[in-house]
Amino acid sequence: MHVLHTLAAGSDLPKEVTEPLNLLLGWIMWLICLAAVARLFWIGGQMGHVQDHPASDPPDTPLGVIIGLIVAAASTGIAGALLTV
């Protein structure tokens, strides 16, 4: 109830609420970045394999990974802004 009263008053959320959420968002962003870098390495390996074996399937494009990183970076900023409103 205290959190709802604080939100209704228009002031910031208490640090007991925002610090754990900011920590969680930071860890999630690091995991997303780690997965994206691993995926880019995988795509690079596919590109190298196709160059040595032209008859194989074409590799994935890194465009989806880059778009995913942009969306993830924007979502953490939006969530952080919502916590401080």
C-alpha cells in the first residue's frame, strides 16, 4: 500500500524497491549482451564455413542480433525511467 501511495503522490519510489530492480535489469542486460556476442561469433563461423564450402546453406545475417541489442538497450532505459517516475 505504501508503494501505491508513493506513486499517487508523484514522488520517486524508495531505494528498497529501485535498487534490486536496477540490479536485476543490469544482470539481464549483461546476459542479453553475452548471448548476442555468442550469436555473432556463431554467424561468423557460419560465414567462414560457407566461404570454404560454397555448396552449403547460406549463413544467417547479423541484422537480427543487432536489432535485438537495440531493443534490449532501449527497454532497460524505458524500465529505468518508469521506476523513477
